[in-house]
Amino acid sequence: MSATVLTARALLLDMDGTLVNSDAVVERCWSRWALRQGLDPAAVLKVVHGRQGYATMAVLLPDRPMEQNYAENRELLAEETADVDGVVPVDGAPAFMASIAGLPHALVTSADEKLAQARMTAAALPMPGTRVTAEQVGASKPDPEGFLKGAAELGFDAADCIVFEDSEAGITAGRAAGMRVVGVGPRAAALSPDAHVEDLTRIRVEAAADGSIRLHIAA
């Protein structure tokens, strides 16, 4: 079996679709929202992944006041936080998180802190001590702000970080930050990340003697 080896100093991890499979909740909540707006739920679900809710609404309803988007986003976050039915870890996520426990890494998610805590807890995954959630950024992915903040908080240059992402918005953000990207899952396959895996069972993490992190990525 062939493998790609990528070397980094730090890892920046998206949550939904990358560590946690929350698609069932996202589909339920956003389908209800779409129907309330007279929109096609299938079309909405093509846009929603990776972005903060208000940014999704701005794409879908460009003429609507942003204040209304912010208000409805708060309502949707509350709905999603209360609904963890079907939230499970991505295959391989528990072992992957255990393998990086002592290495520099951060969670960079479009979820807010409460939603991130709810979903990581539901998936029985450890919450990284360093994290950048929705409250800490002024711009949603695909803006690179979150990843740049994550790198800065860990104390590493962008070029020394590798991003794990599943969505177009997230992969675009990682690239815009000047970072290499490992795409996870089916959404990422067509987006030309630096490496792609179906799930996290395909990655072996090695801590090198010089402090770097080597990712052995099975094809």
C-alpha cells in the first residue's frame, strides 16, 4: 500500500465532518430552516457545510439584512446544540485524537463554544485545549482568520501547520492561510487537497525526535 508522508509542527482540526459526523443534525435543522424560507433543502445543504450559519444565510438570501441572519443563526445554534441524536465520531477519530494528545494541535471550527462542547462530548472525543470557535473570529470560513488565529495561539508559522478539513469553505480557508490541507471524507475528494482520506483510520501519526509531526497517509 502506498503512503504519502507530510511533515508539520502543528495540526489545525476542523470539527464537523472531520472529527465528528454531525450530518444528521445539520440536515434536520437546516432543512427545517430552508422550508421556512421557501428554499429547496437539498440546495441549502450544498452550501451549509463549513460556514457559520449567518454566512450560509447571506449566500442563500443575499438581499436580506445581516441582522436578521445573525438573529436566526443564534436560534439555529440553540437548536443544533440541543440535538445530538446521531452525532458520532468519524471513523478513526478516537485513535487519531489519542495519537496527537501530546502534540501541538488546535480545534478550528465554525461552531460556537457550546455547540463544539456538545458535539465533541456526544462523540466521546477529547476537546483540544487550544481552540478557535465562532465567537473568536470576525469572519467565517472561507476566510482564513480562524486558521491563522489557531496557528498564532500555538506559536507556529502558517507554513508549519497542516489543516484537516472536509468542506469547500474550510479547504479554501486553509489554502488562503498558506497551509497544507488534508481533506477528510467524501466532500473533500473533489477539492484537490494536498492529501485525501476517506476517514481518519487512514492516518498514522509519528512524533519525530526533532519535535516535528509526521503524518503517514495511506492511499
